[in-house]
Amino acid sequence: MGRLSIKSIHEEMIRGHVADFTDAQELFDWMVLLHTHKIQLAGACLEDSPTSVLYSVTQRGAASVAANLWGNREDKERTRYEHWYRRYSLEGQYESIGSVPSEMAKRIGALRQRLLSNPLVTAVIPEDG
């Protein structure tokens, strides 16, 4: 992975770690991770920013990542960020990992470990909500 755009880095980093692009629960869990964690990068790998820390993204930003990664492009509803944003609004609006149900927190922990296998990532840290 070369230098990435700040606009696409979350999507590009996660793309290599999604087990099933048509598993709505997995993509929803990735949304929660992106919204409740910051990601420490190994160095400045962004073409348009000198930062090495990616702070948590907004609910809409996380929803856009899920919509863009949804594997069944014929399912137009799930290719739209509004679907994922609505689901986030209805299912919990988790603002910190501490507010996530324990089963989901376990799944998100496994996703954190997958993301840590990315050579660009040195830490995935829960943010205070």
C-alpha cells in the first residue's frame, strides 16, 4: 500500500481485513470500531496529511466506509451510506467501546487484532466517549 488519501485510508486499510463483504454484521462491527477507536499509523503514509494518528470517524463517515465495502453491489440499499447510518442510529449509537454490548465488544476486539496485522498500523486505541 503506497501513500493514501485521508479520504480513503479507513476504507483501504479495512478492505484487506474484511472476512465477508456481504456479512452485514461484520461491516456494522467495523463501523463501530471506526467510530470508537483511533488508529496509530507506523508513520506518515498519507499523501495529503503529515499525521500518523487517525482519530475516530463520524457515524456518517463510518457508514460511508461500510457502504463502499458492501460486496453485493446489486443490493442498492446497502451500497448507500444512509442504510448503515440509519442502522447505527437504530441499534445503539455507540459513542465509546464501553457502551457496546459484550458480545459485540468481543467481535470488535477480534477486528482490532486483524487490523493490527496491517503493517501501517501500530495501535488501535479506544477513544473516550
